[in-house]
Amino acid sequence: MLQECEAVIKFTIPKEKVDLLYDVTEALRKLGVTFDTGGGIDDDGNLCYDWEFDWSLKGPVKVCFKKMKHGDSKIGAILDEKDDIKEIENGVS
């Protein structure tokens, strides 16, 4: 059974490279993929920017979450061995 959840991708990038991230966001919009974003500036002057894949996610996109198996990576070592896939399609599971 799939469960509804939110995913947030957080970027911290130098201000002078912010146009690269905006270009990627705009390219996704041109493909019809839209979602909420947020951001601000940290104490070092870097841009902190969020892509929020929640109810606002729309377009020809699917977000999949897969629990890693033991041994897949350093992170996988702390997870159990059960293979679990959760999907959110267009913001709805």
C-alpha cells in the first residue's frame, strides 16, 4: 500500500551560480512540471533553495522512493533489508 508523503530537495549554492538552478527549474516548467519552491540566503551568502515535491507537484512526473537494501551504500547499512518502494504520481499516491 502506498502512503502519501512529501519530498523536499534542498540546495545550498553560491549566489553567482543561482542562474544555473533557475535555468533547470525553468526547463522543467517548459516540460509541464511545476512545484512549490522556496529559498533564502545563509550566513555565508550562499543561496538556500528548496524544491518541494508535495501536493503542489504537477505534470508528467513520478517521484519514487526506494528503501535501500543492506549493503547498497553506507546509508543502506543502517536500513533493514526489506525492499520497499513508495511512489507519488503527480502529487497523489
